[in-house]
Amino acid sequence: MSHSPAPEGGRADVLIVGAGLAGLSAAVRAAELGLVPLLLEAGAVQRYPSNTRYSGAVFHLGFRSMRDDPAELARWLVTATDGFVRPELAAVMADNAGRSINWLIGQGIEFGRGETNDGWHDLVAMPRGSHGRPGLRWEGLGADRMLDSLEEALERRGARIGRGVRVAALSFADGRCCGVRTSDGREMRARAVILANGGFESNDELLRRYVTAFPERMRQRGPGIGRGDGLIMAAEAGAELIGMEAFYGHTLSADARHNDKLWPFPFLDFLAASGVLVDRNAARFTDEGKGGVPMANAVARHPEADPFFAVFDAAIWDETGRLLFSPTNPNLVKHGGTLHRADTLDELAAAAGLSAQALRQTVEQHNAAVASGDFSILTPLRTNAKNNARSVATPPFYAAPGCVGITHTMGGVRIDAQGRVLAKDGSVIPGLFAAGNIAGGLDGGPQAYYAGGLAQALIFGLLAAEAIAAA
């Protein structure tokens, strides 16, 4: 495999833009099917940064095992997103989930179980990372080795990769996408193009347009390379954009913005879901019961949430705080995160700079709902289906100031069940495909429901390559 820039005037059967999981899967599958792929990667170094490489390598669909019954998986994806994911897309993801994992295993990827026995940590690329240490750890772990294995598979098939190549525009002839132009002016031609170069989580202009008026408040929880290049090119070619408002992320300590030991873990999600999430006015502003990703989306858009506070008591800190990997207790304080502690709510409010009266009222309303089991008395409504609310009643009381950590955007170009990019009128843009975080309509939507970025990247990388080979 050539690691040098792509050759001048390079021609291939399929040009693939971006060498994360979606792009590498598409390239290897295309080569298996007898096509000549050319993979173009903007990163110039051997281990270029990518969301895949930084991930925990957990493969799931909607927090369900990819080995589950396909019909049940498909129904769940539609239900969990309140119908945002179209049935045909849910079905194709569910139907191809198991065989896509088998395909990865065939490429030499080893899977094991995660640290939690919750039914959806059953497919984790090995070796599994350790969450007991602070800061970002990815080198030599499952996701990193997975990308290395896919590159080796591509090399065995004599395929080419161009590193340090940033694509600037799509090329069309007779209404069909037939190639790309690079940022240094080179033209490359192919039968088809697969856009697999990620979302727009690092583009403040696009974030401000679609996601939040306050992109500067968010901590990048990934490599910070998602500039939206592919999305911009596809939109200029007439592609429909869908679900642009949603992103995948978590709530983190406010200190994560300047302390690298506090990202990508620990989360504040679980503490906020057990207690209350309040803004600078000590008021609730979102449904904590929906979980961490919807909470992060709500925080990002709320003008009075810089910072927000997860408010909880000693019982929550000692129990919920120790749950799952990289638990907030003790890692938040151990690694330099701010945690206000006081024996009374009034003293806690003073320490956090909140209104004592407002905080007491918010906590009293929350405790009344927990005691009665009637959460309809709360505004905003607090659902309890996923994250069990606990009373905030046992001193000492705690308030952890937080910020949003954005991993990647979930909106993007609309695609069909083969990964073909669709125009605003619903027609196919001939020769243009998308896979990975650039593709929209697979999760997110009004509920900001996360359905599994690695699974989607893998499945649609394979499907796009297969559709091109079959054409």
C-alpha cells in the first residue's frame, strides 16, 4: 500500500474520501469484489487521527447487540427515534449487522466483551482499553488495531491509499459524479465516489448554523478533524441534509476544557440522571431521564447553561457515582475536577454561585416527584424509563459544574439503503455515495438518539462498495 500522496491524474473504479472505519471497510470490500479502490485520507501521518481510532471500539445498534434478532433491532431503531429513522434504513442496518461483524472477524479483527454486562457490550474490538487511567488512551488498543488490520487487508489486495490528500470538490459529467478535485488542484476520476470523511463537529460556522449558538462552549471529545468537507461538497451538488441539529456527546466536568485528564471520561451523565441538572438560575431545563446524549444536546443549546450543574447527594455520589467504567467517584476530584460540597443546600448554592431559594425549590420539587412516583408534576417533564431518579436528601450535598463534550455530529446527507446520496427531491445523485458520520437519517433527530456510529460506518461502508460493484 502506498502511503505517499495519490498519483497525479489517478484513476480508479471507486474513489473513497476518508480512511476511518467507513472508508477502510468500503475500500477493502471493493477490492474483494474486484474493483480498484483509491482511498484518499487528509491525515498525513501513519496513525492519522480519526473518531474511529479514539473510540472505545464498542459495536452496537441502538444500545442493543448486533447479534440480536434483526426484526427486533429494526423495530427498536424506529421506535427509539420516534420514527426519525426510516423503516427501510432501520431494516438494512439490522439485517446487515451480524454479517458485517462476521466480515470484520474475517479480516482478523478480534472481539471480546466489555466491562459491563448490559447486553450491548458484547462486541468490543480487542484489546479493550483501560478506563482506570486519566485522559485519552487509544494507541495500540482495539480501534487502532482494527484500522491497522484493515489497512493491511487493503495492502494485500494491492490497493492504493493517498495520505495527506484533502478533497476540495466533486466532479460531475452528464449528471453523474465521476471524480474529485483535491485542494492542490489535482483531478481524479472514477466510476463512483464514496464520501466517508466524517461530520462537522469541528466547524464552528456549521455548528452555529445547525446545532448551537454557543459552539465555543463545547469541548472536542474527539480528534477535532470533522470540518464538514464532504457534507459541504455534497450539499453543493444538491444533496438533501437531514437531522443536522443532533450530535453525539456527553456531559463532562467544566474543567475538561483546560484539563486533559478529564476527557473523554468521566461523564457527569449518570449523576445528573439520578439527581437534577440545573442551569445558572438553579432551574431544571431538560428531561434528565432521557440519558446522557440528549442531555448534552439540551445543554449545548441552553443559553443559561455555561456552566450547568449536576446536583446530587451523598447516596447518589457513593452509589451512582461509582457505576460503570471510569466512575466519576473518585476520578472527578482525583484528576482535578471541581466538585462543590456542603452540608446544606443553602451552603451548596453559595459555594456554586447559585440562588439558594431557587435551588431549594428545584430540589424539593424533584424529591416530591420521586416520593410520589408522579414525574408529570415536573416542568420540564422528567421521564424515568431509562435512568432512575433518586431523591436528593442525604447530606452532604454536591454540585459538579459541567460542560458539553462533543464527539461527532449525527446529521448529514440523506442516503438510501444502498448508501446512495439523495437529492432534495428524493432522487438518487448518480455515482455519489456516503458512509459514516457524514450520513444523516440513521440516528439523532428530535430525540438526539444515538444508535451507534461504528456500526453504521461499517455497515454502510460495505453496502456502498457492494452497490458500486453490482452496478
